[in-house]
Amino acid sequence: MTVFHFFNCAILTFGPHAVYYSATPLSEYDTIGTSAKAAAVYLGTALVKLVCLATFLKESENGNFDPYQELLKVLINFIDVAGLYFALTQLTHRNISQNHKFQAVGLGWAFADSVLHRLAPLWVGARGLEFTWEYVFQGLEANANLVLNLSLAALGSLMWLRKNKPRILIPIIYACAGVLATMPSITRLHTTSYVLILVLFEKSFGMAACKGGGL
Amino acid sequence: MAGRRRGRIGGGVEVLDSIYSVVALVFILVACVELGDAATAVDVYRLIQYDIAGVPYGSRLAGLNHHAGASFFAPGADLSRTVVMMPVRELNLTFLREYIISNQPLGGLLLLLPEKVGNRIVGKIKSKDDGLMRNILVELEQLLIHANIPYPVYFAFEDDKINAVLADVRRNDATGQPPMATTGGYKLLVSIPEPKRVSSPTITNIQGWLPGLKGDGDTNQLPTIAVVASYDTFGAAPALSVGSDSNGSGVVALLEIARLFSRLYSNPKTRGRYNLLFGLTSGGPYNYDGTLKWLRSFDQRLRESIEYAICLNSIGSWKNELWIHVSKPPENAYIKQVHESLSDVANELGVTIGIKHKKINISNPRVAWEHEQFSRLRITAVTLSELSAAPELLESTGGLHDTRDSLDEAAVYRTIRLVAESLAKHIYGHQGRNIQIFADNSSLAINPFYISAWLDLLSRAPRVAPFLSKTDPIISSLKKELSDHTVELHVQHETIDGMFSFYDSTRATLNVYQVASVAFDLLLLLALGAYLILLFSFLVLTTRGLDDLINLFRRPPSRKVKAA
């Protein structure tokens, strides 16, 4: 039962990535190289973030909301944005369209995030006899995270890769990107539901912007 | 990761090798990870497993891996794959007896003892419930010890965690769903190696010798008086058999008497003309096997010089009446003398001493009192005890009910007073005189703190002989204490009579897991499959169009035509 449960939770956590890759035209254009490069950039970004967090953040003594600490956490989250920028613009990709590029980068980013944050707890915890809902929730969170990352990549590509953007949308794009990026990346269920709602909005918005901008 | 990247760009064979070694390392690390933690882990103590002359008794299995149930009557439950958890308070003993005797199948039994309270309840009024609980425990113990149970039986103490689990299990049972592999619930797991026979169970007899004052020109052997107590116990849960009253009280009394007389004998002016022999024997529950071997090891002169022996057995919870048990008729001169000297002191203390005579039957191997072993070798001996009737085999040997709070320290104090004064009056020839040798507030006063400290120690040390190694801490403590009070200490190691054999694995850890059923995981798999298929279809629809989706499911017929 227990390995079975691990198998189930693993499917829930990593299945959508594989399905996304195979269902969309990404598989036809063989963009796995791009995704792999994005995953590697994510690794580097995560390392830098860890180091910064360890160096600059102080342990809060009484759990009160310290605006200085929160501000620091937000600033460190911007390193994420910087990493995404690097992955989107600086790496050399094969000749693939903008549309597919951001999808591949977002997919690779989300996959690396899932593997790094969720594989180890899954392996250690889900195989035991004890049953908890924790790992199912973690899988659901991985799904939401995938959508979030795709949206971020879409917004990123809109911001940095497109030259002709409709004038009115520019401030809105930057505002949404800012909000998404500063979302605290602590994994909690209520955060996930909040993310889901926001992300759905962003995704539809991003798609509309792509179509509107013309490709 | 870096290796893979280099491999992709243009790596060589050496890089691949390093990848393999890294992967191997990861596999090893992963395999070493312990499988997940339990909801609760509880200390449990196994029912004793032993044979008498090849006939098996006790619980014959140790490993446990079944679902938890809370009652015997759950409808539709398969009891042979269920562990029944039951607090001892709510046990129906007649039903249990029937169940065990008729050999009905059961996966396992977990009995919950009332919460372990602190050891010292000095001065606390004992409630009626305590007495009731004691009776239940005595009866339960006798039932379990004398039955042959083919499934594991464990004892645990009630605490918050396990009470919560029990409440949950009861709730699940009440909804009519018995715990099975397909319905979820709690799973109890004890992983413990299979019990093996203890190869040579040893008993350790400790004796201390206080020589008397030999006058000048006195060539004859001085007479000896022996004070003996057996210190080991036997009970349903060997890891919990501390035997505070049977016979921790006797041991403490012996140690205190030894201490008092060592003070008297340390000064040649107050040394009596009797040798004193103190014996802490083991093997008490097994027909006083240890005492027999100890006596057999004496040489003839010593044996002949023993004037009489006093054996102490369970003297910790009496109020007004104590009993002397004898095997020679009470009219015998020596017995009369001992009885009178004890009665004199008893009168002073305001208690009575009764005398009970039980003849020895040489052909019967059962030895109910320690003095019978002396009598079989023609040494005058009596047993002083609060029990008025001779206990059966493995009865009153210290067990689950016999804990520190069942003792009355004042009773131990009175017994020490009784025995010490009568011994001293006999040794120094002050029979009939109205003096108190060990008076309170004198330098020879009986020390109540000594008594309570040793009672505390013994109540924390389970002492079932086959599970006591030769170097066990409690044996070392007793040896050191007796050697402090006596001039010569001698230790004898023997093996228990071959009729008894014991099996180990007496304590373990119980892991309680909350498990989901197989059905749940299957449902989850189906749901996930449906979700992924839906996701796939949705993505194909939105990115490639409906035609592509339909084309996926249609095999292109043209290729087959080409091949033909």
C-alpha cells in the first residue's frame, strides 16, 4: 500500500509536467533542451537564494511581523525573477518561436522546482505505513506551481522578449509580474488556493495578451 | 547535474563513470533512509513464555503486525487478524478465561494497565478502586500464567497517546466497519526477534557471614543463627515484576537487620556468642531451588552448627497479625523457643503472632515455604510471613499488582523490630527481660530512611531470575550492601532446575500506524488517471485543435497498405 501511495503521489506531482510536454506542440518541436537548460538555471537561482537567505535573514525571536525581514524576503524573491530573465533572454535556444520558448522555459523551471522541493519529502515520507494527506496536498501544490511558473514565464516573455507591446498593457503587465514575484514562496495550502485564483486570472490574461499582440 | 550538463555539451567517458558512481551513492543513501515514522510509539512488555517439564505456558509468539480492534464482539471482524486492545479495568475475566481455554483464534492481545503513578504514596488513603484493581490483576495474572496462548500478549501503560488511539479505534468499531486491510484504521506493529530459549538461566545466591566472639580456649564451633530471604520474583510481565512485597520487603528487612547486627558485632565488647549467617537466595518461585543448592553447598560442620534459621517472606503489608510457618510440630522444643521469643517481643509491640504447621511430604516436589528446604536437611527453620496459607506454585511471587504503593513501610519497620529484638535477646541471653535493644532515638535505632530507600530501589528493579545476568546492577548492589555489613561475603552461581525453561524477548516498542486502505489508493489512482487524461485532452484541444485529438486515436491505415 505504501509504495503504491508513493507512486500515486509521484504521479500527481510530476505527471502534469510530462503530460504538458507531450500534449502541447512542445514535443513536436523537441524543446527538451530548452527545458533542461531552464532547470539548470533554476538550480543555480535556488542556490543563490539559499545563500542570500542564510546570510542576510535573522531568526525572528517572537514571531512578530517584522517589516524589515519581510522586505528582505521580497528582495530575495526578486532573484527568482532575475533567474527567469536570464533563462529567457541570455541562454541560446534553438530556433523556436516565442510562444514555445516561454512554455518550455516555464515547464523546465516548474519541473526543477517540483523535483527539488518535493521529491525528497515524498520519497522519505510517503513510503511509510503511516497515512497522511500531506503528500496529496503537496502534489496539488505542484500542479498550481506549474501554472504559476508558466504564467510567470509568459509575463517575462511579454516584458523582455516582445518589442511591440500595446501601450496600455505595459504598466498592468509590470504590476502583475511584481505581485506574482513577491508572493511569499512559503508552501502553504491557503497560499496555494490564493495562487490558483490569481494564476488562472494571469494565465487567461497572458494568453489574451499573446493573441492580442499577434505572433 | 553538472556532469550531465557537460555530458550533453561534449563530455567524455570519464564523465560518465563519475555519473555512475554518483548515482550509485544516491541509491545507497536512499536505501538507508528509514521508512516513515509512526503516529505513536509505546513501550510494551510481553507476557512471559516458559515451559515446565516440556509443557508450554504463556504467550508463544512475539512479533505482531495486525490491525487494532477494541472489542471481541465487533460484527464481521476477523479476529484472527486483529489485535484486541483492552484496558484491564474493563476486562471481563470470565469471558477471557473461556476464550483462552477454548483456544479461540486471535491476532494478538494488548492489555492496558492503569497509568503509572509516582512510586511514593506515603500517607495517601488508598481508595476502594485500588483494592478492586489489585484483585483483578491477581486473577488476570494467574489466568495468563497458567494458560498456553498461541498469540502474542502484551502489556502497556495507559497514557494520552494510546488512549486517543483506543478512542479512535472504538469509534471506528462503533460505525460498524471492522478493521481490515481494505477499510483502513490503525495498524499495530511490534518488530522483535523471535523468542529464543534462555540457554542457562543462572541463579545467584549471596551470603554474608558475621562471626561471633570466640572465648579464649573455646575450641568448639560457635552456634549459628541464619536469616534468609529470597530476592527474585516471577510475574506475568517479567519486565514489570518488581515484587515490592514479595519479596522486596523481606530483602530490605534482612539488610537492615544485618546493618544493626554489624554495628553490634563491630565492637568485640558487644559481639555475641553466635555466628550470624545472612542469605539472599534466588530461585524462590521455582520451589526454592536456589535455597536447596545453597544449603547443599554448606559443609557438614556449618550445617550442624546452625541452631535455627528465620526465613522472611512477604512482610510488607500486614497490620496486626503475622504468621510463623513451621514444618516440625509446634511442640518441638526449638520451635517453641523461637515462637516464644518472637511472641514476647510481639506482645510489647501490640501485635500477635500465629503459628501454622504444614507437614512436609518428601515425595511431593512442591516446596511452598523456604524453611521446608532447611527442614529437609534437618535444620530447624521457620518462615515469618503475613500470608496465612501456603501459596501455590507461581502464586504470590511478586507480579503486576505488587508495586511500591502496595507496601506499608510501618509494617516492614515492625517486622524488623520483631526479628531483631528477639534475635538479640536470644543471642545476649536477655529473654524475658523488659529491655529494648534497638530503641528509637538510640544509636542502634532502626533507620526508616534506609528502609524506604531500599524499598524504592527494589521497586524499580524487575528481578525475574532467568533474565538477571550474573553482573546485573541489582545483584551487584545487593552484594556490595551485604559485604558492607558482614565480614565475609560469598557468592554462588547455579543454574535453575532443568524442569523450568524460559524464553527471552520481554520488552519491545509498539508502533501504531494510521493506515489507509487499499481501496482508497486504488480510487486515488483512478482519479489521477482521469485527471491526467482530461488534462492531456484539454491541452491538445487548446494548443493543437480538435482534429489533432481525434487523429491521435485513429491509426493511419495507409501505412499498413504500403507494407503489404
